[in-house]
Amino acid sequence: MPKQKKETVLKLSLACGDNKPEGFKGVDIAKTKSADYVQDLLKFPWTQFADNSVDEIECSNFVEHIPHGDSRDDPFFQFFDEIYRILKPAEFEPTNPNIANKGIARIVCPYYSSMRAWQDPTHQRAISEASFLYLNKQWRIDNKLDHYPVSCDFDFTYGYVVSTDWQNRSQDAQAFAIRHYINVVSDIQIQLVKRPPQKK
């Protein structure tokens, strides 16, 4: 019996700079010691990566640098459409259907209510959990926004990196502070899971 060909696992660290997690291939606009692929992430499409070819993506402290476009051509949407295009379909842990192990992207950004969102003069946009609603097709349909120039379809979950002043407070106190105070959350961590294309 012929041996089955082992599936190639490809994990990408987008905008890796000089740092990438173990097990990931680095992608950056400049050739650094961590960059395995040189790619301008604001030039679409990303021709080095085929459709449904990437198992997992991580991207830290880049999305806030994406410039604004016009209503017909916004790079934020183009960026996430490319992530959707190159990710493999989501697969889940056999023992826990809520945990995806393929077809996922993890995004880290400074939180909109933190001074970190604007301390870097090259930051272009403030990011909150609500920013990622627009990447879910059903939400766009339900809110009559399906005319927006975006086609990706992700489910997402999120968590916060809470400042040390608030880490030992109760969950209720943290939740109130996150909604009402500045500089409680420093970063937001998003996990996107690629949904299968909806049948027409």
C-alpha cells in the first residue's frame, strides 16, 4: 500500500519584523532575519500564497497601521479578505468542537481606549472588538451592510490584556472599567475562525 503524502503545515507570522513565534514562517515588507517571505501586506493579492494554503496566521501590532481608503476600496477589508482567501477551511479539535486548530488567525492590536492606540505617530486607526463584526457575513446582512466592499466571513472571539492596576480586581469591576475608563485595557487579542462559504 502506498504511503499517504503528509500534509504540509504552513503557519504565517504577518508583519513579523525581526521576531516570529516558533513554528511560523515570517512575512514582512523588508528582508529581516525572521522574514521567510518578502511581501508588502498592503499590495493585494498576496501572490506568494495560494487559496486555502495556510493553516494558521498570527499578526501582532500591524492592523492599527493599515491606512484608510475610500468607501469602495478600504485596505482594512482587503487585508482581511486576503487572510480569508489564503487560510485553509477551519477544522476543530475532535474532543472539543469549540476549539479550532486550523483556519484561524490571531490578531493583537492596541485597544482603542488605551493611549497605546495613538502613542505611535504611524498608527492609522483605533481598534475595538466591534471592528471585527464587519468581517462576519451574517452580521453585515442583518445590519444591511452587505454592500460594504468586503467578502470574508469569520467568527471571532476576543480577550483583553488588562493593565496591572486592574488585573486583581473582580470581573464585574473590570467589565465596568473596560466600558467606561481609559487605559484599563492595553491590547485586544482577537481570534478569527474561517467560516465556510455560504451556499447561494
